[in-house]
Amino acid sequence: MNPENEVKPSTKKRIAVIPGDGIGKEVIPQAVGVMRATGAALEFTEFDWGADRYLRDGTTVPPDGFTMLARDFDAILVGAFGDPRVKTNIHAKEILLGMRFQMDLYANVRPVRLLDAGLCPLKNVEPKDVDFVVLRENTEGVYTDAGGVFKQGTPDEIAMQEDLNTRKGVERIIHYAFEYCRAHRKLDGSPRSKVLMCDKSNAMTHAGGLWQRVFKEVSAGFSEITTQHMYVDALCLQMVRDPRQFDVVVTNNMFGDIITDLAAALQGGLGMAASGNIHPGRTSMFEPVHGSAPPIAGKNLANPFGAILTAAMMLRHLKFTREPDQIEAAVLEAVRLNKTTQDANGTLGTREAGQWVAEHVMI
Ligand code: ATP
């Protein structure tokens, strides 16, 4: 039997927790604390995958690690990977990219929502003006690391980095975007209605051509949804000029990575941004958008709200309804009352901000 199809006997949803490195080890306990405070029927199992383990015994992912996660858990909550002591970053690559690629978590869902006007660096922008989602293809593109280096270290050195795009891969993420648009509403309750595909098909004609053709084909099955196209450079400009125009954005792995850092700035910085790595029907993985942030790690400075909002997203994916609403309401209240870390205009530490949300989650 395919392990992903096995019946999972526990009535509680089983969550694998992998805090990882740096601030991941600080923000994830806060996210778990908040989930516990909701009283949701959850069972947590923590794994020590990360730089410390790698430096101790050379393990990045234990044998059959990904099979075990898919078989034994309903969802995975991840912190961040990256540690200055591991110069090659091999553990981060094998754990994080390994999970995305080998578990085939092809849809990286990154909601971009402004909780409070004071968090946005743009003038005259209110929360209702920043409420879109970026769907990033998560298993292909340049991140497959296909290519090579020839004549390394000589003046004739050649480096090639291939951009891998399969019809299946492009089709399923674009299809996911249209389905997402159909199934989700904006924060104000109005329906989502537009899917924008972002590429660089004027310069990258082969891959861009495939994305263009597939976008047109898939959109034909969703006649009620408006379609739009933008080159990635124009999209960056428009995102800063007028974020109101975006609803559902679908793009490739690299462009999705880059534009969601920009998008994170619109919602108050990397510390506020949540994400999910999803394959519908399979065990999926949820992680804050930020990395391990070595400069602030271990100082109780990291904003835990990206991780806490990620936990809410995971619970919603697992079909909890009350708990994710409660978590999001408590974070919103914390932001309004400045019960936040310094990056979000507050004075609290990571632990104190997390505890504040945990204490207010049931009120
Ligand atoms: P990666 O490549 O691993 O995604 P990155 O290069 O995008 O990482 P991050 O580690 O995410 O970088 O962080 C960059 C900077 O953003 C940090 O050094 C920190 O100043 C800020 N930052 C990121 N996350 C947070 C957070 N949760 N709270 C406060 N500041 C943060």
C-alpha cells in the first residue's frame, strides 16, 4: 500500500515539528504553544533535524525520513534551516528542498495580508489593500540545480544553471491557482476573482512559452475567473506602486521566491509572513517565509507571528475552523495593541509576544 494512503488511526491530528536552526528554534515553540492553547486535538512529535544534528553525527535526513513523515503524520511544521557553521548549507538543502521535492509538495502557498496599516512601508495603504496570495511552483525551475561547471577556476570557466519546466509541473500549479481562486475568499468576505500569471517570457521564451500556453489552456476551464499576465519585473514595480490590483498570483519557483520577499515587506517584513508547501491529499509541510536569520538568532528578538500564522494556516488545511480563526484574531489584536517584537514596532521579545498570543487565543 502506498504509505500516503494508509489510514492514520489516531483521532488527534499528528504534527511533526522540525524547528531546525537559528530563529526557527525560537519561533516554532511559540507556534506550538499557541496551538496548544487553543485546545485543538493535536499530537506533536519533535525532530532534531538541522545543523546541530548534522555537526554532531553527519545526519541531514535520517534513512526513510520523508517516507516516515508521509506515513506517520498529518502535517509537518518546520522552522528554518541555515547555520553559519555549515558553509555548504548541505543540511538545509537536503532537508528543506528534499522535503519539497521528494514529497512532491508542488504548491507553495504564500498569503500576503497586511494586518495593520502601521506595518506597511507604503503610504496610504490599509489592510484591505494588501490581501493577495502568491502560488509558487515548488518542485522544478532553476532550484533543481541541474547544470554544471566546466573548466572551473580557469579564465574559460563556464557555469550553466538549467531552468527545468515540465508540462505536468506547470499545469498542476496553474490548475491549483485557479482552484484556489475558486475556493477562497478575501478577508472582507468577497470572492477571489482573478488569477495573474507572472513570468519573463519576453526574454526566456522556451519556458515562458510553455507557461503561456498552459495558462491559456487551463484558464478555459474557469470561465468565471479573470486572467492577467505580467512580466516579473513589471510585477515588482506594480506590487510597490499599487498592491490593491493583486488577487491570486501564480509563478515559477525562482520568481515566487523573490517576489514573496518583496510581498513580505508589504505586510510588515519577513517576520510576519506564513507559507504552506502543499500536495493536495498528502502530508503537507508548513513553514514561515523567513529563514534562520543568524544575526538575530538566540537573542529573543525574532518575530514569532509568521510562525504562529503558519500554524493557523496548517490547522485550516487540516480542516480545523474555530482554532485558526482564534489564532489569527489574537495575532491581529497583538498587532493592533503593539504587543509585538521590535521589527513590528513593539517592545516584546519572541517568548513574550508568543505568550501574549497564547494567552489571548481563547478570549
Ligand atoms: P533564507 O535564504 O534562509 O530564506 P534569508 O536570506 O531570506 O534566509 P532571513 O534569515 O529570512 O534571510 O532573514 C533576513 C533578515 O530579516 C534577518 O537577518 C532579520 O534581520 C530579518 N528577519 C527575518 N525573519 C525575522 C523574524 N522572524 N523576526 C525579525 N526579523 C526577521
